[in-house]
Amino acid sequence: MKTKAIDDPSYPVRKSDAEWREQLDPMQYQVARHAATERPFSGKYWDHFERGRYDCIGCGTPLFRSDSKFDAGCGWPSYAEPMNAEVVERVRDASLGMLRIEVRCNKCGTHLGHVFDDGPEPSGERFCINSAAINFAPD
């Protein structure tokens, strides 16, 4: 399991802090670049179920399809799986005194949320994603 900084130079898309601040609103910036978490039931996509895809707020990489989205009752958008295994990376997160698995955009390092093992079959995973880290693109 990886442990690396959100601004690690190995990400293909890199921007200065000033560029991130210019591109993102204050909540998006805190979530995407500082691994903050929006309050449950407050994000624009937690109860959004239109057909389409959800893209990274930082670089536009397509991350999740609407057909993998489900209502987990947790207050954040939840997905059973990413579009493919290559678009997200899993990073060890021990920031709250417990071990969790953070998920980031594999292209720009944007903090998306966390993945848990209480999701639906067949994967059994629940990708719990901040609305502030994604944009919706309708079909």
C-alpha cells in the first residue's frame, strides 16, 4: 500500500498551489488538495442519480459511472467500483488514529475519499467520495 504526499511529483498532472487555488472553489481546494471531508448530506451528489459519469475535479479524468452508484445511507456519494482500476490509487491513511484506505485520482493526486469493505457484491467495496472532488457529466 502506498504512502505518498498529495503533491508527489510522480503524478502526471501537476499544478502549483496558486493554480489549484485559482481552479477550485474553497471547499474543492480543501478536499482535493488537503484531504478534507465535506459534511455528510451536504454535497451536491450524495443523492444525485442521473445517468452519466463522475470526473475528477482536478484534471477531468473519468472516475465513476452512474450505474455503479448506490445509496449507502452515509451521506456521501458511494460507488461499487471505479470505471477501471487504473483511474484511482489507494493510499494508506492513518490520520485519525485508525487505518483507512484513501482513494485519489491516479493522474493528479486529488483526494477523492476513502474505500471501505462494506459495499455490494461482487466487489464488496464502497468508494465513499466527496462531492467536492468530482464533477458530473450526463450521458
